[in-house]
Amino acid sequence: MNLQFSRQLYKEANHLINIEKNKPSDVISLGLSKNSKHFR
């Protein structure tokens, strides 16, 4: 088991969770705009 890798995953997951807690509407709108650009 790669400890460094799991730590990195844990950090990234925490970062995403914090973003969602702090600015849920911003994250959602950002994701939607990215997706709509991607699909067009």
C-alpha cells in the first residue's frame, strides 16, 4: 500500500468537501458551465 498516494487522495477529498461546504452554489454553477461547454 502506497501511503503517500492515499494521503494525497485524502487531501484532495478533504479539499473538495471544504469547497462544497463553503460555496455550494459556486461549485455547482462552475461544474454546470464546464459540462455544458464540454458537451456543445
